[in-house]
Amino acid sequence: MTWHFTEDPTAFRAAAARHLAAEPARNTAVLTLMDRADRLGWWTEPAGSVTGVLALSRSGALDLGATTEEAARALARPADAVALPGRARRALGLPAGEEPAVLRGETAAVEAYARASARPWTVTTRLRLFRLGEPTPPDPAPAGRGRTATGADVPLVAAWAREFVVAVGDEPAADYTGFVAERISEGRLHLWEGPDGRPVSMAAVSRAIEGQARVHLVYTPPAERGHGYAAGATAAVGRTALASGASHVLLFTDLSNPTSNALYRRLGYRPVTDHLAVEFTRLTR
């Protein structure tokens, strides 16, 4: 049993293809990141089957896909305990004695890694992954109508994207123009217009990778909340993803927000797994 690492997405796809295809929803983060990750990894059992995958970003964030607790513990264990984890950190390209500062993934695997690491860690977010089952229109239907965003909407949507990042407690970038322009140019960002024709909510969807697409950037400015506009925008992008050929439409919700969790269930989304994000105190050995 061992971890293998590469910087080549093609090599990673070839080695972990069966595992990725069998669990596209549970591997959504790694599938989304694999073409721009700094390192990719897969864990093999004695018979050669893959039961764990990961993606390491240049920022030092480590994302686990569907990964067994055993594989997570092996990756985290201090270098002087077992030879393998020491090789793992070197293969990941980290400085000697250092570990990823942020870890995200399914709750059981993240907790197994964190406990085995023997480093101080703090939970930052508890999430639930949902998959769209039978699409259900909002009931009651929100006033207004949905539409695909256009280039003229870029300034407004970029400002909303920044507000969204601040609202979820992350550090915002200086400019989101390119980020939203890419989604708008590909028809992957929808707006909901209120009764007076003004945009009042938005939602975006990722490109489909291995048959799965993920809804994200669901945001309604505070002054426009309470009217069901987010439900309209979310339902619209879900339909777009399905019409574009996605087999699985996914989204993450913050478990501390009962409103959004209830909303997505009403739209036909069903829970898949719970996820955890933690931050570590960097230690130099």
C-alpha cells in the first residue's frame, strides 16, 4: 500500500481512472482541481486498486477526494514514524518538516489525517455535498424571470462575487472580472431578474468534468433576500448543466446555514457526504 504522486494530470487520470469514474460526485473537488493542481496523488491497495486521491494547490491547500481513513492516516503520520509519509511530503514538493496548512475533504478522512498528524488544527467549515435528483421547480415560483448573464453584466457580477467571498468568510481577491467573464462567456452564469427587471440574484455552474458539474457562486444581495430569487437562479443553472450533458449536478452547502440546506432539498438535491475543512498550525521540525 502506498501513495504515488505526479505533476502530470494525464498520468494521474490514467492511474486513477477507475476510482474517479466510480465516484465522480465524491471526487468532485479533485476532478475540478486536477488540471491546475501543483501535485496529484493516488493511494493503491496491495492488489493495485486505487482507494484514495488528492490534489495539492500551490497555496498549500490539500484536497482529498474519496479516500479511505487508512490512506489519510498514512499521508499524515510524522516522517520519523514510518518511511512512507516522509516520502509523501517530499513527493508533494513541501519543504522538509512542513505539511499542508489547509485540508479539505470528506469528514472521516480529514479527521483521520488531522488526528494522525499530531499537529494543532481548527475546523473552519462543515459542508454537505448534495447531488441533484429529480429537478423540482421552486414552489412558490419567485417573481420575475431568469436569464443567462451577458458581457454587460460583468461589472455587477464581479462586485457580487467579491461580496459572496466576504460573506462566506474568505479573503477576497482584488478583482473578479476575469473569473466571472469566463463563466459568462461560456453561458455558465445565470441571473434572476426581479419584477422591475433588475438583476437580484445569481448562480453559476462549473464545466462538466467526468460527467459532474458543480453549482457555485449562489448569491443574493442582502436587500433582495427573502423572495426566493436564489431558488430561481439555482434551478436555472441546474437545468443548464443537465441540458449540456452533465450526468451529476452537485453543490456544497454550509451546514451552519439551515436556510440554504432546506432550499436545495426543495429543489430536488439529495445529500451525498459531509465534508470538513481544517487549518493547521505550521510546524517546522
